[in-house]
Amino acid sequence: MTTTALRAEHLTRVFATPAGEVRAVDDVSLEVAAGELVVLQGRSGAGKTTLLTMLGGLDRPTSGRVELEGRDVAGLDEAALRELRSTRVASVFQTFGLLPVLSAAENVEVPLRILRVPRAERERRVAEALAIVDLADHAAQRPGELSGGQQQRVGIARAVVARPALLLADEPTGQLDSETGSAIMDLIARLVAETGMAALVATHDANLAARADRVLRIHDGRLDA
């Protein structure tokens, strides 16, 4: 039986601007199952990033509902949202967001330090995460000593080290060449299959959609029927 990891119902986000209200996301409903990789396609300004930030609890919708593992995300207070983002939701971005003064292993370790995971367990899980993304031999290197693809792999390792239920990726291959970008998408697909987490990846690259279980298309804030 398939378990629904993420559900959004009639999700809407309205922003006030000097020119009037803008509906960045307009009545979006979707589901992502555990172990499913879904690609969200759309041009710049279509609403991809706004949708992801609401699904991950980084922004509250104007109306509608988000459920992660059956919990109403939009209804949580700030403390509960922080805990959810630390433990059950992971994000990967176009900019790698690594701390330049830390090694690859230390960057991956950051979420576990925040969660106060004991040192021995941290070290074991960091080593495991780096091995999963094929960077076990680069644990001591700093971001500036790694290629762009390697830096994004470190970012992915950091995202999954806390064993989240949901991975949200916003244009994760946007700064990479096509070959490296394809390898990153293959890695995300493998992680989804091996860990059973749900993943929603926003991209404008049609070639990457072939690696997804399902493709959703968003236009002017609305999902295509």
C-alpha cells in the first residue's frame, strides 16, 4: 500500500504589490508518495519556488492546507515548524550553500549538531551520507577544493543525513553543466529509491524529467490539468 508523504490542498499564496495583488500560487492541490520522485516544471516566475517554500514550511499559504506525514504544516507554531524543518524536511538549492571554512564532512555534520546527535552517531551517519553520494574520499576537503558537482553532492549529503521524509530541490542542477546535472538527478533518483523518502524537484530542464516517476507542470501559479 502506497503511503502519502506530502499532500497539498487548494494551496494559494497572494502577495501585495504596488500594482495590486499577485497570485504567485493559485489553488494548487498535489500529492507525493513515499518513495516517489516528482519533477515540477515551469518557466521562471511560474510559481515553482513559492510553492516549494510553502510545502517545506518556510512560508505560510494565504489559504489552503499542507500535510506532511499527516501533520498540518500550515497549522504548526514556529517552534514546531523549526523542528519539522530540522527533522522531516530537507532542501537542496541551486546555490550550494556550503560553509567555506568547513570541510565536506563538517558541512554534512551541521544538521546533526543542531539536533544534538551524539558524536559517535554523528560521525557514523556523516561517513554513511558521504559514501552514498560517492564522496567518502573527499571528506576532509573544503568546498573551494571541490568541483561544482561535488559541492552539490555535499549539499545533498547534508540534506539527507538527518533522514528526512521529504526532499525539496529548487533547480539543483541550475549551476551545473548538462552532464553533471544529469548525474545529480540520477543521484537524487537513487536516494529516493533506496531511502523511501519523497522528493519534489523543481526544474525548467525538460531533459531531467525523464528520471522522474511523475512530472507536474505549473504555469502562472496553477498546475496544468
